[in-house]
Amino acid sequence: MKIYTKFGDSGKTVLYGGTRLPKDAPQLEAIGTVDEMNAYIGYAQTLIDDAALAHLLVRIQNHLFSVGADLATPATHTKAAEFRISADFTMEMETAIDTLSAELPALTNFILPGGCTAGAVLHVARTVCRRSERRVVRLARETDVNPEILCSLNRLSDLLFVLARTVNHRSQIPEPIWESQANSYFE
């Protein structure tokens, strides 16, 4: 099978079921942003030596492929039900958040994205997750979107925040603390 079809050369692409859309359509913006987040998570996974955390990141990546398939499959397609995500992984993420949070020091300040490289990349993935969520909200105003996608993305951004904190904590790298303008360096 060839990688290139040349169909995209005209600025359009084909979704599952044959729907043709311009590449800048809201549906493709949502799918593409989920894919971008998945790439950052894959990058973070390559920086993490902890097997359990790396496994969780791979599970998240697989889930994001399912989210993309859900977003790409029209509700009217005969196989649409096969591609709909359920609340199962959202509940799994909640368990992971609770488990990982139990080992972290309580938040007493706002933290800045950063710490070790893996922690910083997970913060980038978190912000891309929030952008994905905004893209799906916009898409949902135009077409039917599985409401579980929004729940899943919202929970995933929380999990990515906790994962960034966990990686920094386990690496013994202090989290950068936000300093308000009242403590300006330029005084």
C-alpha cells in the first residue's frame, strides 16, 4: 500500500466512510490536534524510564487513536457504534490521577510548566490537550460529537498535569513556582 494518494494535494482529505472535507475543516482541526497531543505524549514516553508510567502513556496514546477514530466516523455510518469511546478509560484515568496524586506534595502555589525534560513535555501535551478540547467544543456546535470525548479530554488534561508533577517529583527536580508581578525581577 502506498503512503501517498495525491488526493490531499487539492487541500482535501477523506474520512472513514468516504466523507470528503477540506483539510482546515473543524472536524480535521479536532482530529489533528488530538494527533499532535499524541505525538507529544509519545515524545514524553521516550524520556521516561519508569515502566509503569511509560505503560500508562502508551495506553493513553492508544486511547487517543480511538478518540480520533470516533471523531472521524460520522454518526450516520453503519459502523459508527464500533468506534464510539465509552466512559471506561475516563474512569481508568481518574483512578490513575488519584493514585499518583497520593504520592505528591500538596499544591500550595501555582506551578509553572517545567522541571525535568519529561515533565516539561508532559506540560506541553497538557496544553495541547486543552486546545484539543476547545476544538471539539467548537466541532460539537456544528455536528453530533460523542459527549464522552469531551469528558475524556478534560480528564486527560488533569492526568497529564499530575503525570508532569509525578515525573518531576520522582526525578527530584523541583517544580518551578509562579512568582506574581509583586515580586518582579525588574524592580
